[in-house]
Amino acid sequence: MLLQIRERMMKKSSPKIVMVVICLGIFVAAMDQTVIYGALPDMMTSIKLPVTRLDQASWIVIGYLLGFTFAMPLVGKVSDVFGHSRVYIVALLIFLAGSVLVALSTSIEWLVGARVFQAIGGGALVPVAMAIAGELYLGKNRAIALGIIGAAVEAGGAIGPFYGAVIAQYWNWQWIFWLNIPISLAVLVVVFLNVRSNARVRAKIDYLSAVLLAVALTFLCMGLSQQFGNENYLQKLIGFLAVGVVLFVLFVVRSLKVSEPLVKLSAFKNIVFSMSNLTNFFVGAALIIAMVDIPLMTDTIMGVSALEGGLRLLRFTIMLSLGAVVGGFLCKRFGYRLPTIIGLIMSSVGFLFMSRWTLAIADPQMTIHLFVCGFGFGLVIAPLGTAVMDSVNQEQKGFASSMVVMARMIGMMIGMSAITAWGMEQFHLATASLSLQDIMDTPQKLTDSLLALYNNFFLASVFICAIAILPAIFLSRKKKYSHN
């Protein structure tokens, strides 16, 4: 009976309806990547994690990035083998189950594990949605459809922090994830009834490389997140980093040997491809600091609500989105290099202003600083993405598009781990001389130390953006298309 209904629905299905629904799914998945930024203070309070343990809280963010990075390059080929609609539905079910587990979390370990599981489903939705769109539309319409999917991802990421802050302000943070259930179920039903599975193709899926890369990144992040002075600091640092490096080398060796590798390392011989992804790596490392610390700083030491923190970050993300549009036009007119370097300089200047924020910072200064920093990041999105795509041949476009996202997310993971550990080390050194009685008698001392911590985070981001300019110099002055 159900299959008969499905067959009748498929005969009447409209590509436009399918596009709207699959875009809704990836919009929610992308939103869940950033949704916790506005709700992170409430989440930390709920699981009894003090603000002085930002190194542990950072794994709530890193966990989702890790799961997303694991799924994205792998699932595109998996869906070719097992069917796009089937894999999309399975990914949606994983995302739904992960959302339930996150909402039920009572400890940092449970929360991080649930976020990783949820992200595997969320990360899988993007490449499968692109594959479904590729089947629904041809020619110029296909390019438009893929652009709409990209816009859905960017829109979800931009709106996420504000959405999370609103839910946390008026209900509680768990409702962010409970609300994923009806949306996911609605998308699941429409996809099941309207999207026919594609003809399966025979292909080798390199599961081992995906596992090697994910575990290598996990150990590298664990190593970089170790703080000086902690018990067995040096042993843990060397041990985790050594395991991570060995696993990454094994990943590279395997990628060079297999006939259908997860990551085509030969593409990195192209200087534009390599430098674009390296620049994107540094962009991710700096961007994650802004996305996490702007609302966290607002909520923890400035004494305003989570909603206000979300509104402040919304100013940043709105300008990021606007900058992305302007960056696309500048890229078309001036090539990859100029808009990328201008954007990185603007973000550096914005972070420099933010590193000097005091508790008395107010508008219009705060808004101007956020606008400058966010617009700068927006300017680099189109040039870097276009540079990567234009530097490979037609058969590698799908791989190149996934590398654009992967490079930025890996940068976010590594940057979040290393900078948070460094910042917390500076914080503990600054507060080491304070006794519990000192903190109770003069809480302003602790607040001043936390303010210095956030200022240090923003200052570190100034240098990261400056470093990112170096590989950006190697990008082509004029936009060039590869015909190889």
C-alpha cells in the first residue's frame, strides 16, 4: 500500500518541491553547526561546566566539525553506490537520532559524543543533496540548483547562532534539538514519497581512508588542546600528536596507493588549489574564534542575555553574507588574489579592534568592529571557492567542492583546539595567585582575567588572518579557468 502511494506521488512529483525539501534538510543541518554558539553559555551551565573550562567546552564545537568532516567526502560516493534517496533518508535518520541524544545529554562526554553522531548525519546530507539536484536538473539549471544548495548551507550557518540564542532565551537549549524532530520527519516523508533512487553504480568506497583521517584529526586536536602545567602535559602532548601524525601519514600513503582515493592528493600539485585550501584552513581557524567567543564573552562577563549575544553575532554573520556577495563580484572583476587579501586585512583590523574591547564597549563602536570583521571574512569566500573549483578538471569538481568545506572545517578544529588551550593557559597563569577568598572578596579580578582571555583570543586571530595572507599571495591575479 505504502509503495503504491509512493509510486503515484513520484509520477506527480515536482523538482521544485524536492529542491525546497532537500534544501530545508541541509539548512537545518548547517544551522546545527552554528546554533550552539548562541546557546553555549546555557549548555555549559546545564552540564555544570564552569566558564573556566572552555578547553572542555570547545569539544562541543569540535565534535560536530569532526563528524561533518568525516561524512562529507565519503558519503557522495556511498550514495552513488546505494542510491541517493536511500542514503539521504538514512543520513536524516542519523541526524534526527543524534538530535535526540544531544537534547538528552547530561555530561560533557555524552554531549560531545552525541554531537559527533549528529554531525555524521548532517554532514552526509550536503553531498547527497547536491547529487539529487544534479539528477533533477541539467545544464544551466543544474548550476542554479547547486547554487541554491550552497546558499541554504550558508544561510543556515548565518542564522544558526541567533536562532539558538532565541530558543535558549525563551525556552531552554534542549528545545533547539527537539525542534529538529518534526522538521526532519517532514523532510523524510517528502523525500521518501517524491525522490526515486538513482541507478546504482559500481565503485570502490575507501572507508579506511575516511576512518584514518577522522581519527588522525581527533588525536591532533587532543594533542593541541593540552594545557601546559596539566598533569602529564608533555607525555600527552607528544603522545597524541605522534599518533595523529602517524595516522595522517598512513592516510596519505593509502590515498596514493588506492585506485579511487577519498582525497585526490594529485590535485595538490596545482599551486592555486593548494594555496587556496591553505588560505581557507587559516580562515577557518580565525572564523571559529569569532563565532564562538563573541556570544560567549557577551553572556559570561558583560552581563547581558543570550539573546543579546546572538544579536551581536548576527551583525557579524549578516555582514559575512553580504561580503560573500560582494566578494563574488570582485572576484569576477579582479581575480582571486585582490579580494582575498583585502578581506583578510579587513578581518585582521576588525579583530584588532575587538582585542581592545572593554566591559564598557557599546554601539556604535561594537557594531562597526563586528561589521568590518564579518565583511572581511565574507569577501574571501567566493574567491577561495572559485579558485579551488577553477584549478581542477571537470571530473574533479565534486571533490574540489568538498575540499573547500573540508579545509575550512579542519582549520576550525585545529584552531579551536590550539587557541583555546593557549588562551586557557594564559588565563590560569593570570589567576594562579588568586585564592578562593580573593575571588569571593573581589570578583572583579576574575572578570578582568576572563576579559583578558577573550582579548587574547581575538588578538591571536589577528595573527592568523595575517598569516593567511601569505598563501593568498600565490593565487592568480586574474581569474583563470582550467580546461585540462
